[in-house]
Amino acid sequence: MKPHISILLGCCTAALQAEVVLPPIISDHMVLQRDVAAPIWGSASPGEQVTVSIAGQTKSIKADAQGKWKVSLDPLQAAEGLTLTVKGENVLMIQDVLVGEVWLGSGQSNMAGPVRTFKGADEGLQKTLAAAPYPRIRLMKQGAAGWQLATPANVDAFSAILFAFGSRLQTELNVPVGLMVGAVGGTPSGFWLTEEMYRSDSPCQTQIQEFAKTYDFAAATRAYERYMTAWKASVEKARQSGARVGREPAAPKHPGECSGEIGHLYRAHVQPYVPYAIRGVLWDQGEGGTGITGVDQYHLMGALIKGWRKAWKQDFPFLYMQKPSGGGTAWDMANPTTQKADAFTAIPAKVPADIEGQAREVHVRIQQHSNTAMVISTDLGGMTHPTNKSGYADRAKLVALGFVYGAKAEFSGPLYASHSMEGGKVRIKFTHTGQGLATRHSDQLQGFIIAGADKKFHWADAFIEGDSVLVSCAAVPQPEAVRYAWSSSSPWANLFNKDGLPAQTFRTDDWPLLNTRK
């Protein structure tokens, strides 16, 4: 009997090896990206002929020596109710396939946070849910066995900001929308790109080399040890009182080293989606920094964006949420999108210190990377986890329509373009002026500071002249630098375009920023 069993098992094994297998992302209810050559891939026996058919087209290929195969479909127009047939030794029929727009959402907790967490305090999100069902929206959660319908139960457990964004986009474009998410709370960007993406990026490596020239690891270690002594004492007091104990601070690292494993979240939550065709990425991360000593968010995000596009072999648009969240006033405090913004205030007595605008400046710069746009959030309401997810989604939709889909609406507030000296004054020119520059909440334009060669900044007088602003100060007869909204919290800055979008932090100088507060 034993030889007979062996023969039978051998036959079963051969049959199993011959089966065509598809990845979880190619499943019933999927949404294929329209207007591009969407790839379909999987595994089979080495050399096995695989045929893929959909909407009247058929593609055939033989699996390679490792049993891998991939075909690219001819571009499809928006459609619903299609069947994708994959045939090898077995036949797989993928039902209820849609064709439309596919977006990937990634980042940390503000992307991962589910609808059920935010719907109670977000009226806009409640209205979105009340309009359900959404038969033309499909959801793909990280680690899921396949695409899901946008039923109330599935939506409740899905990313709040990505679903709100997708539902608005679907209404505007009137085509099916597929939403894929891969996000983990409390994570730095260094966990979301591979070691190769990071190490091969010359701007990142150059920044590390420059940082290492002045970095004192021994001093950083001594400071960490002193801090840990105090932290442990506070932890003991917290435990005795039953208070919550925070996360233990990470020990300092050498330049270029990461606080955790570089790329492990990319491998777990993004790589399984590659090379599924997408329209673009919506990224919401920044509170967790980069996790890599000596590399800032501007440089690491450049490496991440380039690396993801190389992995996908697709130059997709990359939209990112501005950080820090909130911190500014809004054009219209009654507008549901911006009703959580900070109230307008007078300028503070002291000008902001160098360090106060640094994080804001770095994040504004990320949009300088190719095919990348920032979703302005200064006027959407703050906190680590903003409750206004519908407002953030409204703004992301505006950026997507203008930046990606070519709508005629302005999608950004005024951005610094150039400056020139005019005697004792500095003229600042902007892009994204829209219908024109304007002040709000006051006849007086405020938020500008100015300095001469002594690098001592003073609050400045500022006036709009056409699409530029003229800045001066009696205390600075020979100005050399101007900064605007130079703080993570600047409700006193009130330059907008007439489209209602706030101007963003900038500086005209490249002076080294001191890590001190006056």
C-alpha cells in the first residue's frame, strides 16, 4: 500500500503545483485603475501557459522558471460588473470587477484611524455615512484576504480620512473608486521605505555626512542618561498614583542609524500592493519624524517617494498632509471644512525663535519633489489626532481635483516664489495667488518678521501690492531676510488668496537655525 499512497500523493502534489494562484489584491470586488496598462500577476507551474481575459481583451504568457508571471492589460475605461478570467491548468473567475480610480493611503495614526473612532464628533463624516450605501466604492485593508464592499460594517473599520476622501472623489468624478490602506500609528517615515531606497538616495547620504561633522554622540548619550534618570523617577511616581506611563525615550543613535528596523512596515503593508496600478498616494505622517538620526523629513520623503515610484514603475502623484496639523486661522470660520481652525489673534510680543518655524518649513518643502503636492492643513484644526477628518478629506479632494485631475480651481494658498530688495523694503512674490492676495480678519496684514545683517528679527509692516507683498520695518533700514508665519502655531498670520486658502510658512534667508528660544 505504501508505494500506492506515494504515487497518489505525488499526483496530488503535481496538481497543486499546476494551479494558478493570484495575490489577495486580485479578488472579487476589485477596482482596476482606468486609462493605464494595469498589471495582473500571480504564480503557476514553471513554463505553464496563463491566459488573462477581461472586457473583450485577452493576454497570454508563460510562467518563468520560478513560476511567476505578469501581464499588462490594455487601458480600460471606467466600467462596472466585469469578470476577470485567469486560466492555466485551472480557471479562476474574478467577479464584480470595477474600473475607475484607485488610491493608496499610508502613514501613521491619522491615516490608520478608523471611521468608528471619529464619526461621533465629525458632522461631515456623519453626513457622508448617512449617504450610504456606496456600491461604487471598494475597500482594501492591509492584511485582508481581498477587496471589500463599502458596507456600513466594513466602512466603520476602515480609515476615516481615506474613506471620506474617496467618497468625495467618487461623487465628483462619477466613476468607481478603490481605496487601499497601509498605515500604522506612531511610526516614523524610516519604517516605510526599504534599506535600498534609503541607502541609494544621495541627498539623504549627503545630509548624514554633513550632520556627522558637528554631531557629538558622546554628549547626546550623556544628555540621554540624565533625562532617563528623571524619566524613571517620574514613571515610578506615575505607577504609584495609577497614572498612565508613557513610552520609554529612545537612546541616541549614530548618524544615519534608525530607531527601529528600516523598511519593515513597507514590506508588511505596502509591498503586497506592488505593482497594482494606482492613480496616486495620499500620505498622512510626520508626527513620528524620520526615526533616522541626521535625516530630516524633506530628504527622507524624497527617497521614499522616488523609491515607491521605482518599485511600482509608475510616476504617480504623491499628495501629503501638511504637518504640524492646524495651528493657523481660516478664511471662513463658519465653513464646515475649516470650522475647527484657531481663532485669529494679535501678534505676540516676541518674534518667533529660529526653532519655532523649522518643522513647518521642512514639511512645506516636501512639495518641491516632483509630482508632489501638499494638502494644506493650517486652517483645518489641530491636535495630534484632528477630529475634523471630513474637513481634511475636503481639502485633500480639492488638491486631487486641481493637481491630479486638472480642475480649474485653486488648490493651494500663496507660496513664496522670490524676493527683491527695493531700498529699505523687501518685495515678496508668490505663486498660487489664485484670484488675488488678501488679508483676513483685519485690515492690517500681519505675520511677517524682518532682519538685517545682525540677524535680529523684528515684527514688520506689510502691504499687498498686486500679487506681491512689500515688507519693511523702521528698525531695520537695510533688510536682508524676511520670514512669514514662522511658527508651528501662527493664528496671528493672515495672508490668504481670495480663494480662501492660507499662505504658507517661508523664509528668504538660508541662515543656520539655532536650536534655542529667546
